[in-house]
Amino acid sequence: MSTGQYKDKIVLGDGLRILKKLEADSVDLVITSPPYFQQRDYGNGLLGIGNEETEQEYLDNLLAIFFECVRVTKPTGTIVYNVGDKYIQGGLRLLPYRFAAKVIESEKVFLVNDIKWMKLNPTPRQDKRKLIQSTEPFFIFTKSKQYYFDLSSYLKHLDVLNRSRNSKPSNKLGKKYFELIDKSDLSEDEKNKAKKKLKAAIQSVFAGEISSFRMKIRGIHKLAYGGQAGGRNNQIINNGFTIIKIRGDKLKRDVIESPVEITKDNKHPAVYPLYIVQELIKLLSQAGAIVLDPFVGSGTTCLAARNLGRHYIGIDINPEYVELANNRLKGSNYQHELFL
């Protein structure tokens, strides 16, 4: 059956069965958060993933759905799974990582990143002998090394904010480096060259070409650990100094901070943040791409995809959640969530 028949629809049914009807290599991005193992009441009785009696059954069912997601994803596409852990008899079972290990062992995909969701409002626990859990993983898997990846679009609003905070350089910029150059054991020729390059870097900051810089001087600053020939360490050894220009964009780390989603009139017990899903969609897909969620729940993935000009396909076994997701899509105007 053509994947296009499901485009921009929320489909009621068993995820595995629906996925088997989709064409191979037809979806650009899968983002989903399967039900946690014996963790919450998702309102579907004994149906669906999460209600299994054993951890192994749960993992087997997760993997069956996952590998169908792999089949329907394009070679340039990605599959993102957010999996939660569980305490059993007082100990964490590491279910997310056992799942990821099994996926990697299959050698059908690559694990590109394990993004940590840092919850800014984690659920408080009464157990005085355990720290509060405040992270969950988002695993990013790809079918090939040719996956789409737009790093410049990911958390772009934080780059803009960072530049605005650094928009007014101090008149004392570089003063300490001039003093260190004078105190150094560099030759007079090396000192003159260092001061000339330092002045040029300061001018670049005031011109808005870079946001800042760092300078390392031979005999004053340590060489970088593991430096290679031709790198900054050689510049320090041969020239007496090196200047590291900072462009202003924040480092794109494998950590993203966001509150746990609390949505008015949303009866779903586990809504993952629209903010995170939107950032992942911008990172991993282009406008017009098809984004699939086989455990669509309250419809957050589909809402984020629509907000960003992508097509969506949502699947859920619970008719109440299918109705909830459709109502969210009908009743929600464009909402591009930012968390600063």
C-alpha cells in the first residue's frame, strides 16, 4: 500500500500491522516515544506495548516495531526513539540501553547520538535513598552514513541569544594578553607579531566578524593535550603564540534542556516536549519531509511536524488517543515553542 495514503493522517490500529502496509524507504524521519514498561496506565487495557509480563517480551515487541521503522525509512533518513527506564525491586533495569544495544547488534543501523533530555521539572520521589531521575535518552539511529543533518538549524534560537549577549565587547578586550606577551620569553620579533595578530583579532570582535577569541602564548600556557603536527600546538612552538577565534554559536551538545510537558485538557499520562521534537525535526529533516510516529499518543510529533512544514503519519492502538491527537491538530494554531 502506498505510504502517501496515510500522509497527514492519524491512523487507528496496531503499530506493527500498519507499518507493514507502508512502502519500504518511504519515510524521512521517525520520532517516537513507546509506552514505558509497566510504568503507566495508557488506557488500553492489556493491549499494546508496555503491558507485557516480562522485560524480554517488552524488548522483543519494541524491536519488532523498530525494525519495521527501519524498513520504511529512507537511506537518508533517521529513526529517533525516546525510551524510559524502570525500577524493579529497587534497581534500575537499564531498559533504554538494553534496547539500544540490541539494535546496534543487528548491524542494520548506526547509533549517531544518545541525546540526554534534562528535565527541568522532574517528578519528585519520596525514596530518600535514591536521587531524583531527571534525564531520559533520545537515541538517533541512521540507516546509512548519508543521513540528512542540518546542524545550523538545531537550537538556532540559542545561537541568536548568545550573539546578542556578546554584542558589546569591552574596551579592555585583549588587555591581559598584551600584558602576558610583554612578560613572556618570546623574542622581540615574536612579540611584535603576536601583538599585531592580537590587534587584528580585537578589531574582528568590534566589527562583529567573531564574538570572541582566546590566545595561547609559548611558555605561559600549556600545550593542548594530544596536539597534532600542523595544529595549534605547532603554531605555539614555531611562532610563539596562537589565536583561537570564537564564532559565537553555542556548541551543539548531546544534551537538551526542557520541562516535562504539561498540556491543558490533555489526558495522556506521558506527553514528551513539543520543544524537543521540533528541534529534532529541524535537525533531521527538510521542509516537505514525511515524519512518522508509530506510538503517536497525544499527537505531539504530528503537531511539531505540521508546525514546521513537514508531513506526518501517526499511529496509535488507543481510539481515545487518536481522537485526542486529531483534536489537538484541529484546535492548535501554529506554535513554535522556544525554551530559553
